[in-house]
Amino acid sequence: MTRDDAESSESDGRGDRTPRRSLGELIAPRRLGGDFRWLLASSWTSNIGDGIALSAAPLLIASLTSSPLLVAAGAMMQFLPWLLFGLLAGSIADQHDRRRLVMLANGTRAVIVLGLVVFLATGQVTVWIVLVTSFLYGTAEVFADTAGSTLLPMMVRPADLGIGNARLQAGFLVGNQLAGPPLGAFLFAVGSFWPFLVQILCVSLAVILISRIARTPIPETDAAPAGTSHRIREGLSWLRGNAPVRTLVIIILVFNVTWAAPWGVLVLYATEHLGMGAVGFGALTTASALGGLIGTGCFGWLERHVSFATLMRVCLSLEVVMHLAFALTTSGVVAFIIMFGFGAYAFVWGTISTTVRQRLVPIPLQGRIASVNMVGVFGGLVIGQFLGGLIAQAWGLTAPWWFAFGGSAITLLLVWRSISYIAAAPPVLDAGESAPES
């Protein structure tokens, strides 16, 4: 019996002791340290606020304009800041106190949304004000997310990165995908400024929670201080020379292109091809989030019993099969089942890929490599959605699924052997860099 189990055992009156673990210990094991719990609480709180905006912002734009172009522009504000400022954010995160960067960026987000609330409360809001607010908010989010992604490897041992990332993913699923959107839609029905006011409170609380983390050291560098462009080139040079991480980033880029192609027209596929209606389309995304909760909940068991190489191959293989299944089915019920399975394996893949990357990247480079990865993610989404629209326009709503099936299958065959090399690469971190137990 471990120390934690012994401390949580209780007698049943006959001298037997039954191991019991508190809910807090199950969610955030003490071995991960007190700083991790503050990081987790801050992340979960921020995700609730972002989930509220996920539904409230499109509703607000749609209430101000009927232009499909302007409505689509609101969605593009999620991607554009990453493409413009992602590499810069990574360079800055590798030069400064990352905890303070997250606090500053999240504080900026709260101020930006407060400005929108003022316009809403005074009745002076226009669609252009909302779009500018979305762009500014998305820009601050780039810096917050980039710096935030570097904190976990500075807190826990490499062996605990998997469970730590799984817990962060669970918060994203619950707050951003499940609880936040319906709450945002309800609050918007009450009054257009209410969801954004609650979002401000969530983001502000996230700043307070992350402030409780011990001050994070500024990453050490071997060379003299250099300009931002030099530091970005330094990160790209390291990535080119590190085959496991480079291959992982390429896999993520290509699979995001193939994934985004059909996802860009998913609403039309669900409503017109499957005949599910608007409610059915919304239920598809809910099914994905529920599957993701199952996947992240099982991650600890999977990590203990299945190798990362096997898990990576299974997840990518399921992606290929999922595209084929959507291309063939005409049943809404089958689509729900496929989407549930997609959520389960997709979030396992996300946890594994993040964990592997964090294990293999030196602490001073975490921000820059994470930013390159995210630029690849959002670049892949933009390219994939553009291709998906063209393919669907020319060959019908199932054609993007066939494109995704073929593209992902070919990619998987090309990288199949490399996956073992990626998963088996030794971590650059050591146990001496982990946070002490609290």
C-alpha cells in the first residue's frame, strides 16, 4: 500500500482497512504538487468562461448582421491571431516569467471583454466592434495559452505529464465544450451582456488562482540575449534537428488538414445529407465531448497498461476509419456513435501528443516549440476548411470525407514506423526538475 493509500484508509470496525481516496486526490493527485492544483483550477475556470463565449459570441454577431461573410469572420477570429502572433508569443514565453505572462494576458482578456460589455450596456455595439473585440481577445488568448502550455513541464516529473495533461483536457471538455456553451446561450437569452459579464468574472478568477502558483523562473539560455526573430529562428532550427518532435508536428499538421476538410461543412452534412436538423447537429458536438470525457477519464489506466506507440497508432487508425464511416453512412444514429468514438480517441491522442512533445522539448524552448505546433494546428484548420469547401462544392457533401479518408490513410502509412521512434525517444527532463509535493 502506498503512503497516500495508507493515509486515506478507514477501518470498517473489524480491523480491516479499506483504501479510500478523496475526490480531490483522484482529480489532482498530491504527487503532482500544490502548484498543479492551482494551475488546474485556473485552467478549468478560464475554460468555463471561454465556453460561455463560444456560444454567446456567434449569437451576438448573428443578432447584429445577417451577412454570412461577417458571421464567418467571427469564427475566423479564433484562427487569425495564432497565424499572426503564434511564433512571437512562443519567443516571449521563453524569455519571461511564464506565470506572470499568463496573468497579464488573461487580465488583458478581461479588460477587452469589459469594453464590449460597456458597448452592450449602452446600446452602442455594432458588428464591427464585436469583430475587433474578438480579434483582440483572440490575440491575448494566444499569449495566455502559449505561456500556459509551458507551466506543466516545470511543475511535474516527466512520468506525470500524461495524467496532468489528461486532467487539463477534462477541464476543457467540461467547461469549454459541455457546460459553457449552453450556459452562454441561456445567459444571452436573458440579456446580451450577461454572458460576457460572467466571462469576465471567470477569467478574472483564473488570474487570481494562477497567481497562487510559486513564481516560475525565467528560462535559462546559454547564449547572450538576442532579438525576437533570432530566437524564433533558434526554435525552428532546433525543431528541424529533432526528428521525433519534427515528425510529430508534421503528423498533427497533416491530420488537421484532413480533419478540417469535412468538419468545415459538417453543419451542411448533418442537416442536408443526414437530415438531422439544427438540434441534431448540436447533439453531434455534444456526443463528441461526452466521448472525450470517457477517453480522458480512462487515460490513467491506458497509460499504465498500453504503450504510447500502440495508443498513437490506434488513435490515428481510428481517425482513418472514422472518416470512412462518415463517408458511407446515411444514418443519424450511426453518426452519433461515430462522433462519440471520435471524441474518445481524439482526446486521448491530444493528451498523448502534448505529453510526448513536452517530454522531448527542453524547458527553455517549450514556448517556441508549442507555438510552432499551434501555428501548424490552426494553419491546418484553415487549409483544410478551404479545401473542404471547394471539394464539397464540386463533388458533394460526402466528398470531403473521402478526401479525409484517403489523405489520413496515406499519411498514417508513411509515418507508421516513425511512431515507435517518437514514443520511445528519451525525455530531456529529469526528476530533479519536478515540483516538490505539497
